[in-house]
Amino acid sequence: MLSHGERVDVARSVVDYLMNCSAQEMSRRVPNCPGWTVYNAAVHVGRAGVAWEAMMRSAISDSTARERAFAKSDALPSGVATSELGRWAHSAIDLMNEDENRECYFSMTGGPGTLGMWAWHGAAELGVHRLDVEAALGHDHAMSDAEAVDALTYVCEVLMPRMRIVTEEDPGSVTVDLLTGEGETLERLGIASDEEHHVSVSGPGVQVLLAMWGRPHVDVEVTSGDAGVWKAWNALPGKAFQFGTWD
């Protein structure tokens, strides 16, 4: 697992990577996110930062925090320079970097959370957006095995349980073996379920992460159980949270 500071560093590195893409790269399509260009991905990260910061500044009991935060983000102007988008995102990350135990509203629980939880969310979600853009630009994936394990732990413990609540669907339980480049098991993770259906899969951490975030992926193998359970989990993020391009 990454430390709080390491998660903050991951989030910062994604913002810097995206905002420093060339004008030509900004116009490239991002196949993982239909309808998006790299610039749209940068806009998403910048505007999300504004919404995240608003929620981080809200009390855990503020039932209107999420709605107000995204209304604030939606009201931002279009056609913003990447330097400004980066400033929005870094402002949120600066706040994440404060006391990790400070309580605040956390969107994935619909209330109770901490700045530390936001840093974990930021590292995981922004890390996936970097994977999206790296694939679009033909760049090698920069995510380390440790970062992939940390992001996937977040997916299994926080994101997917939230997807289950939002969609009111429970595909079943999952066991995931994350493999090293040599094919040895690096980590075993899972999602518990009261449903009787189960699936076990294995694959490289980055590819499993892409799969569980509903992205195209390769080299992930169903080793036992019901392959339909795996496909159903992969489909949940798109059903629960599908943001438009904004710009």
C-alpha cells in the first residue's frame, strides 16, 4: 500500500503529465473514453479537482455537498487553457496533502471521509486517466506494480462497493491474483458478496485495473468460476458514473 504522501505524489504526477501534452497530442482521441480527446481528459481532471475541493471543504454531515460541488464545476467556463486546468487540479491536491486524518465529506461514501481517503481516491482515479491517455498517445504505462496494487485495493474496498449501491446490482464475489511480469502472484485481492456467484481472475496489475474501471484490457484470464460475474463488474462503473466531455 502507498503512503499518504506517495498517493499525493501520484496525483500530482498525473496532472503534470496531462497538462504538459503538446497541442497536437491534446487533439488525439482517447479510445478508452469514447467521445473524448486528450484535452477533454485534461478538462475532466481540472473540473473534477474543483468539485473534489468543494467536497473536501464540506462537513461530513452536509447532504448537499456533492450536488453543490458538481454544480460549481459545471458552471466553470469552457475552452480553458491547460495551465488553468492544472491550477484547478493542483489546488485540490494541495488540500489533500494537509492532515490526512481531517474529516470531511467524501463522495464515495456519501458523507464520512477524510483527506487521506480523498488522496487515495485521487491517486486511483487520476492514475486510470493517465493510463487512458498513455494508451491514446502510444506511451508506455508509467504505473508501477505498487501503484497498481494500491489503486486496485481502493477499487475493491471502496469503488466497487459504491458501484453496487448506486446501480443496485451485485454481480457476485471476485478473487483477483495480480501477477508480476514473470507471471508470479504479486498480491491477491477480492470483493466479497452475499451472492452465490463467484469468479477468480488473474493478470498484470495495470490490466486488471483497466478492466475493473471498465476499460479495454488484455492478458486478464478467468481462472475459475462464472465469467459473467467478471463482465458484469467491468460494466458497473460505466452504468454508475459516466461523465460527459464538458468541453
